[in-house]
Amino acid sequence: MRLRLQLFEFEDLPWFPKAIRAGMMDYLRFMISTLRTYQPIVPLLREALHATGQQQVVELCAGAGGGTEGVALALRRHPELEQLRVTLTDLYPQPAAWQLLQERTAGVIGYETAAVDALAVPPRLTGFRTVFSAFHHFPPAAAEALLADAVQQGAGIGVFEGAGKHWLEIGLAWTVLPVAQLLITPFIRPFALSRLFFTYVVPLIPLFTIWDGTVSILRMYPPAQLLALARRADPEQRFRWQAGKVRHKWGPEVTYLVGVPK
């Protein structure tokens, strides 16, 4: 699917209720972690970290941290990355969810409590930058600015979307995934009474998840568009860029863009 529509997602809206946004993000984190969605990009990220000599990762637009734990622990199994640390950041920080990840990983994953704008990352937050499941939120001008900020600060960056941008994925968002959400919500941690209320009593979390999940796929940039954004963000060609798709062993794809300083 090459079509890209710049529609809106409810979770992007400043007035959107925090409890519902947190419930949606917790569900996304649970599903991505359980399905190990981002495991196929571990070799790509390992190569990029080797190229930049980094042991510190700064995750932008982290949401509830979906996928970060599995990827970080997989990377640390390699001797050259045994000191790897990850710092989660977001414009809407979620310390309750991040604290859980910090505890489960014995401090491998940490977080920034202050809001962080991915288009203007504070210079004190050094390290290789990653964006999981969030780059599609940015319209072209903002997406280019996000990449340009990494180039200007000489920080390598990896953008990863847990889908291959196919119509089948939209079909799943309307059928299988809502049923899964109803089944797994009681098992999501940390526990939140509001999550149960807005899932089963007033089902706003499932309804908004269906809409945002559909729009996410329609807003995704395919590899060719990712490379075009990168080239505009890096007119002096200071970085090496690659984009494409990698397939999970059980079928789903991950779309990626990786850039490292030359």
C-alpha cells in the first residue's frame, strides 16, 4: 500500500483524556511485547550501535514503552553491548508504565520525567535515538524536522514501525485485535481501575484503539518516502541512510529507517 493519508489520531490531541490515552498505550505495549513485534530489527540496531560506538539509546515518543524491553535485553546478550542503557522519553511522559519497565530490567531501561519534544531533543540526552511505532504521527514537515535534529546533533537514529502497511493489517485492526483487547485487558500491568472501566463499562479505549490503529497504518511512510524525508533532512549527506522492511519469522513485517553519521 503506497497510499498515505494525513488523518488524525485521538491520542495526538492535547485535550484527549489522559486515562484513555494511557489505557491505549498500555494495551499497545502489552501486545508489542507479547508478540515480540520488534525482534526482527535487533540485528539492524546492533549494527547501527556498533557503527556509532554507542551504549546509550534515547527512545523518543516512547508511549508506554512497547517493545523496548525485549529489544534492549536481546541487544545486551551481545558482549559489545552488555552495558547498554535505554532512556525513555515522550511529550506525554508515562512514569507509571516506565517504572514497571525499569524494575523488570533492573535499571537497563530508565526514563526522563520531563516532557521531551522529539523535534528539539535537549543536548544533554545523548545517545543513539530510536522511534518505535510513532514516526507516522508526524506529518512530512515535522518528520523531516525530527530527522534533521538528529543530523544536526550528530546522533544516529532508527525509526521502526511494527507493520508493513498492508490492507490485511487494517482488517486485523477491525476484527481480531479488538477481541484480543477485551480478553487481555485484565492481565495488563500496572493495574488501573480506569482501564477496566473504559474498556468494559464505557468502551472508549477499544473504540479509540480501532480508529487510531487504522489511521496509524494509513499514515505510515513506506521505505521510499522514509528515504526521501531523510535526504531532505540531511542535504549535506552527513549520514548513511537505509530503509526497508524486515519480516518476523511468523509473518508480520517491520518497516524501518536507520541513519548513522558517516
